[in-house]
Amino acid sequence: MKARIRLMAGVLMAVCVLAACRDEMPDMQNPRTDINIYNWSQLFDAYWSGMNYNYVFWDIDPTDWDAVYDEYKPQFDALADKGFSDKATNEEAFGMLEELSSGLIDGHFGLTLTLPSDTVLYRPAEGRKEQRPNYHPFDEQTLEDYANMLLGLHDAGRFSDARLVLAPESGNALYASGILDEDIVYFRLSSFMLTEHVGTGDIVDQIVANYHDLLDNYPTVEGVIIDVRHNIGGNLSDLPIVLGKFVDEEKMLFYTRQKNGPGRLDYTPWTPEVLKPTERSRDLDVPIVVMADMNSISMAEMTTLAVLGLPKGCFIGERTHGGIGTIAADNIAFDQFYGGYFNINDILEVYTTMTMMKDLDGVNHEGVGIPPTIEAPFDGVNLLQGIDTQLERAVEYIHTGK
């Protein structure tokens, strides 16, 4: 996947000027209000000012945002007379925006520009991830390969009491639950959209109910595997559905904070996030393994941290993506969160998290990812043959303790 994706679009543009002020922080300015943009100078001002207010990582991000203004503002001003009609000018401006944004650590960050005949999306975290050893992108085919692998295990008698779906009715997400090798409860999800299905009786609800029943009633459980590889996140409300049966009282998982004012460093205090118990029929004192990879993002990473906080939690797989925050992709959230996503007239859209997170040891994994307890790299060649080497490593750990 390229870090910059170009799509053809046709959008009418409106006009006005945003004045950016660096020397004095004025009273609250909402960067999400309607601001019409004529040219690259105004677009740069809108982007710089919006990020100045809304970005939540300024206390740890290595980017010097004031130096960015000093260096790039004159260069964008020099393009002001050319509007957005000149292709060479647009390419030059795109390149500068990529360059000045390349060091931003927010793993969710995405900058989308919609001009009269062109749409550009830039996601620096994807570009950095492409440089990792054994890089493999997120794609739908890999989900199909995982599903086929599980079906093969079922046909071989290794995956029993099983339910599985990868279809439009599951939002084209892969969900599965069952018993691996007669003594491991396995739960697979490639998206955290469980809450909307629970209680409906649909196939996803049946998979979740089967998972819960196996945790409560299956006679011989030596371990549990929660598989969030190739999972791009979803709803925080799903966490007790996945992990609530492993605690008998509220358990602290990690800390979060958000902005509480217009200043770059106006933050709320760090707030502990807890896992609440759900009804269960027994205490499973067994290894709980979470499987994640470099395409495990956001809620998948929160779940990984949560499992690592359990007494017998273990993480097997690859270092995760490094985008651990919550998103409200709507301008109306500004008054509550003072930060995060903003969209100016559908010309300039910035996708960025509104919360910062750190683990119980005080470590912030944003832009870096969570390292595994046991590293097990993705092996796409074997997966195509129905052999999941990462999953086999998790099974080995549960059966041997190492």
C-alpha cells in the first residue's frame, strides 16, 4: 500500500481566508468551522492552525510545529497566485505537505486533500510500516486465507465446536469461535463491531455466544487464544464482551487523556481505563494468548494491552501498528474533546485521534507499536498452503509453557 493514494474526484471549492496566529494563542477557535480556501497559502494556514489546536501528541511528538511554520509558510505563500489549477504546482505542494507531516507519530493520522480534479490521501504511518522487516499489508485476500486455514483445520478434525463467518452480513469481517486441538478456546475477530450484533441472533451473535459458552462450559480448557491479527479496530464497548469473563472485579488496563482547552499542552489528567467483569460460571486459571500483527490497530492494540495486563496474559505475533487512540470522525465532537479529527468544507480533512494512551508502566506506544512477548512473524507462503505458523506457535506455547 502506498503512503499516498491518488483518486480522481470533482469537488467545487469555496473561498475565504484563515489567519493563523503563532505568537499569541487567541480564545478558542474551532478549526472545524467552515473556512473557504482559495489557494495553497490559505490551505497551509488552515492545516497548520488546525493541527496546532487539535493534535494531542505535541508533548511527545518530535516535530517542531513552529519551525514547520517558519520554514514552509513562505514557500506556500509563493504558490498563492497559482491556485489549484496547475498540476506541477499541486505536485510541489503535495510534496511539501508530505515532508512536513512525515514525522507525526499519530498512527491514525491521515491527511486528505480534495481539489477540483484530484484527491490525495497521505498516511505517514503506512509509509513507515512499509520499511519494517517482513512487511505485509492489510488486504481482504489475507482474511480469506485465514478463513480457509480455519476451515482446513476443521476438516482435519483440529477445530471443533466451530462457528465462522466472512461475508457481507458480518461487514466483511472475519469472526470465528471454537475449540482448537480439543483443549484451547479460540476466538477470532478482524473488527470490533460486536456490540451491534450481540442479542440479535445473527451469525456474529452466534459466534460470540459460542465463545462465551465454551469459556463457561467446555470441560477441558488448557488455554485461550484471542486472535486480533489483521484487525483495524472498532468499538471500545466490545472489550468486556471479549475479556469480561477473565476478571471477577474491575481491573485497571491503561491510562488515557485528552485535551481540555485550545493550548497545545492543555490536557486532562491521566484517567485509568478499567475492564469490567461479565457474568461467568467458573474461573479459568489458564494462559490467555492474544495474537496480533503489524496490521492490528487501535482497539486491537487496546485489547493486546488488556490481555498483557491479565495474570497469565501473553502476546504472540508481531509488533503492532502503533495507533492507539479513539476517533470521533465528525466536526461536532470538537466542543467536547477540543482535539482530534477536523474537516474544512470537504477540501481539507485531517484524521487524527482525540485521545492519548499509556500502559500501566507509563509507556506510550503511539507511532511505535506494542512489542510481542514471543515474536512470530507472518508467513504468507505457508498460510496459502493452510499452515498458520503464528497460530501453531500460540498452540505450542499453551501446551508447553514456552
